[in-house]
Amino acid sequence: MELKVVQLTYDLEEDLPLSYGHKLRGYFAHEFEEVLFHQHKKDGGLRYKYPLIQYKIINNKPVIIGLGSGGDLIIEHFLSIDKIVLGDKKFLNPSGKLKVDSIELKVNNKYDMPPYKYSFISPWLGLSQKNYNIYKTRIEGGTKDEKVKFLKKIITGNILSFAKGVGWWIEESIITVPKLREIPVNFKNQTMIGFVGEFYSNVFIPEYIGLGKSTSRGFGTLRREKII
């Protein structure tokens, strides 16, 4: 399946920390009314689907990723963006670079081992409330194999959620091999369990998309490399 991927990168006067991802989302959510910019529907409800517009800080620069129709919206509004306000920082006439690609999503089973390596360049929030309780009571103090099996299942589910969100039906078996370590993450004034590290997979997905919770705010962002 071919997927349009739009990447809008701004070169501002100063470097930004990773935590500014939610400020970037907040600004664009305030400026644009379309649901895909903020996941809030007009009736006050939420769009409980994989976000097609995601906000990141990558290499200290604000980056907005648009997938499919989300990418179309970024292209549509790109020229109207004459300022960016992030908290108490205002950037007038920001220099933005728009990159548009068509990515072939695929499952590659040509090799005996997964050919793609994905590194989390921001913490992965992979635990739902249900999975968190299972992790704390049964997995965290268990064996390494139990933890790998548990996280493998969650990553596979995250990939399937992405695929469903962009209209991609995966019929082949998904392989994931996680190599992750646990870290504390401060999210909405609460300390949560996050993970950093990498995983290997036979699934080819776009670079810089997010997996897990709060992907629209920049969590779980992936960098990809082919190892075979």
C-alpha cells in the first residue's frame, strides 16, 4: 500500500527540548479547526483513532508529520502559517521546509530475521491502564523472556493500530523483536512508565511516526534503518 507522508520542519532561532512537542500540538490545535489537527470533534467528543497529524521535536526542531488526509491538510495550510507560538515563545515568519513522500507500506518476509530496525527517539508509552496493571503485578519482576514476550505483543498491537488508522490491512504475520529498557516519564504531572531502545521487525512503516500512547504529542517516535 502506498501512503502519502508529509513532513513539515521549522528552523527556528533556538533549539527546543523534546517536551515542547505538546506545546506545538497545542498551538496548531488552537489555530486550525479541522479535527485531524487536534482529535477533538465538534460535538465535544474525541476522535479515538490513530492520529494522522503528529507533532514532534526532532533534532531540537519542531516537526509536524501528516499521514494521508492529515498530510493533505498540512499542505493546504502550510502557506498560511506566519507565526508559531510555543508557551511564552513567539516566532514570526518561521522558516519551514515541506517534504512530501509516497511510502510503500509492506511486510518483508524475504529473510530469516527481521530486516528493519526501529529506534525510539522519544519515550514509548506502551502501557494502557490494563497492561500497566499486568506489567506491575506479573511482568516487571518476572524473567527477561516474559518481559520480551509481553512487550512484543504490545508493539505488534501498536503497529496494527497504525495500519488500521491509515487503511492498511495486514494479512501476513508481524514479527517484532524488542530490546527495550524502562524509564520514568513525567506526563501531565504524573510519573509514568516509558521505554526507550529499539525493536526489529519485518514491517516497513514510515520514519518518525509514533507508536503507543500520546503519539500526537511526540511520544514513541521512531527512527528506521534497514539492517539487511
